[in-house]
Amino acid sequence: MNSGCCSSVIGTHQRLKLFRKGEWIMWFLAALIIPCLLVLLFARVTYNRYIAVLLTTALLVASYLKGYTDELHEIVADIASTIAGFLWAGRMLDYLKQK
């Protein structure tokens, strides 16, 4: 009895069920917003956008390794959001330095 085969079938079933409910839209929007906000938060606290991206990336990698994200489009959305947060944090920190 190989449980690996059955677990992949169950995983696919759960994904289809999730897709039908429309909850995937919520998770995709969260993947577009939350990493950007994390970069901004960490940049504001550390006053360094590189450290902010490093901390955000560490949290994202930890969530990938735990298995919370396995869809490619969510990973791409996380990366795009992190890049947007990096650029926005640069502008925010420049504004704070001028103040």
C-alpha cells in the first residue's frame, strides 16, 4: 500500500474543491499584497530595504518548505510583490531621510 499515490490524489481533490469555492482568489490577492507590506514594515523598522527583503524572503521560503504554497502562480505573485515592496521601500526611506 503506497500512501504517496493516494495523498497526491487527495491533494488534487482538495485543490479542485478550493478552486470551485473561489477561495483561490483570496489566496492570490494575499500573495500580491502581504509580501509587499512585510517589506515595507521591515524597512521601516530596520531602515534598510535589503535587510527587509532578506527577512521577507526568509519568511516566504519557510512557508514554501512547510508546504503552505505549492502553486507556481502564487510563488510568482509573491516574488512580484516582494520586488514592488523593495522599490516602494526605497522611495519611503528616501523620503524619511529628507525629512
